[in-house]
Amino acid sequence: MSQPSFPPAHGRFVTFEGIDGAGKSSHIEALAEWARARGAEVVLTREPGGTPLAERLRELFLHEGMDALTEALLVFAARRDHLSRVIAPALARGALVLCDRFTDATFAYQGAGRGFDLAVLAQLETWVQAGRQPDLTLWFDVHPGEAARRRAAVRSADRLEREDEAFFARVRDGYAQRAHAAPARFARIDAAQTREAVRADAIAALASRPWFADTADGQERPDERA
Ligand code: TMP
């Protein structure tokens, strides 16, 4: 059987990554508002999740005990549904897709964090994504100790968030390796800065991409200003 493919992309695909507690999620909505105010059709979504099926897989993933291969199979199953039903159609009609986590998280958490076979993850990536990759990945980077303090201050921990600091140090290293391997795609944001400075850096990283002008007309609409 030939590899199932996706329709050609006319939009752009931006992903947000970082260890739990880096604070990325609070910036995605602000970035979406900023891009919408400049004329982009923005689709805001997340992984695991983004479709009814993938959201159900997310619940299992976050709360049931399982080994690293099962984790990888679940996130890639969720990803396949999400890509087919939401991401690929949005990119085909020219939208700017902002996705809270994607496959770099699998390499960082299951690969570097759990020590799972990277070659197996790469094979799953090939099958599931059929060549589809983000155009830009904003990596919110912060020391695992600071991330743990932030998590403790705001929420009760899910299964992955209960991992120790050594786990998150490996996950952070995993992101660093992914960024090193794809420097043109990655933008590292220093997430230890103030919220305003992090937001400004994230916006600057998106605005500086030459293709951003194609997904937005660049004209700020005063009544929609973020
Ligand atoms: P979130 O808290 O950013 O919504 O992410 C859910 C958790 O799932 C987070 O701890 C990271 C983890 N995760 C993986 O372990 N592998 C993956 O492929 C993805 C997308 C998330």
C-alpha cells in the first residue's frame, strides 16, 4: 500500500514546545490574537488532542499507566486523526495553524525522557505524518527546577507532571537535540524572562519569518488589537 498523503499546504504550521511548567500555553492565545488582528485565519489546537477521538486518547494518555511504546503509539494515533481531520484541511485552505505540542514532544518525552528507541519514533513519524512537518517551532525553554516551582503554584499534577526533575532535565535535553538538528525550524524562547518579554520574543519569532506575510496581510485592525 502506498503511503497515505495529505493535500498540498497553502497555510503555515507553527508548534509550541517545552517542558511542563515552561508557560507556553498562556502565550498561544495571545499569539493567535496577534495574528488574527493582522488578517490571518488562525486555527488553535493542541496535542495530544484536537479532535473528539484524539481528546479521548489524551485522557487515557494522561491518566492511565502504560509503557513507553504504548505512550508513543497512543500519541501517534491521536496525531494521525488530528492531522487528517484538522491540521491538513486547515493548511490546505491557507490557515495559520498554531498547535500546542507536536512530534518534537514525542522525541523529547518518550525518546529522551523515557529512553525509548528514537529509530522507532522516526519510523512512526514517517508513517503518520507522510512528510508533514511544522514550518516553525517555538521552544519555550526554562530550567526544570523553575518549571517545577511554576507547576506546583498553579495546578495539580497529571501522570507525566509527577515525574521528577531528572526526567524533565532529560526532556529538556531532548528538545535541545531536536533544536540543534533543525536550527532553521526552531526558535528558542528564554521562558525564564518576564511574561511580557516572553510574549514579545514569541511574536518577534513569528513576525520575522518571511512567509508570515503570506498568511496575514500585515495590516493591524484597530478594533481587533490584542
Ligand atoms: P500539555 O500539558 O502541554 O497539554 O501536554 C500534555 C502532556 O503530554 C505533557 O506532559 C507532555 C506529554 N506529551 C508526551 O509525552 N508526548 C507527546 O507526544 C505529546 C504531544 C505530549
